[in-house]
Amino acid sequence: MNSAHTSEPETGQAVAQHQPERRYVYNGESSTARVNDILPRSNRPVRRRKRSPFNMIAALVAISLLIVFYVWNKITVDRIAVEVNAAQAQYQKIINANDLLRAEINKKSNLERIGKIAAQLGLTYPKEQPASFPVDGEKIESLETE
């Protein structure tokens, strides 16, 4: 059963115990209005919350360190970005130089050009195939040891 009510065995009806109600209902009158008419109400003194100087200094140091870290990070990222751009520019120059050298090699290895230069020097294409001859390995070793 509920602790606020007790039941009587004879009648079977619940009887409410008298406990002070905690509900306040506004009925137009205020019990404090009579007291306020007599004495003017004064303001409560404002209590400021005491702040520890250590906590304030620690917070300032922490914020300062975060700002320093952020600025250092930005400067480092910018410096690395400049280095990357310089490296990419150097890489592009090397690629262009390699392309120029390949083009020059192709131009100078052209058989027609080589034939013209050989003709100016009095060289001609061979009319017969070059002959091959066997080389004796023992002879070579004997010549090297002497």
C-alpha cells in the first residue's frame, strides 16, 4: 500500500495522513506581500566567485602554447609547400633537358646524316660482309702473362 495512506480494516476506506503540501498555488495574495509592505526588500550582496591565480596563469600559458604551436605549424607547412614547388620546378627542368637530349640523339643517330658525314670523310659502305675468325683463349692468356 501507499505510505501516504493507511487503510482501516473495519471500513475498508483509505484515510489520508496530513502532511504539509509542498505545492504552492497563487490565489492573488502573497504572504510575503504583507512583510514587504512593512520592510523594503534589499538586494542580496553579490558574491563573486574567487578565481585562483594559478588557474588563470595556467589557462593563459595553455592558450599561448596553442597559439604558438598553430603559428609554428602554419609557417612549417608554408615552408614545405615552397620547397615542394621548387623541387617540382627543378624536376620539370630536368625532364625538359632530357627531352632535348633525346631529340638531339635521334637527330644525330639518323643513318642518312651519318652517311653524308661518312661520304665527306671518304668512307663508304662495305661491299662484302665482315669475316669472323676464332680466337684462341690459351693464346690470349699466354700473351697477358708475358
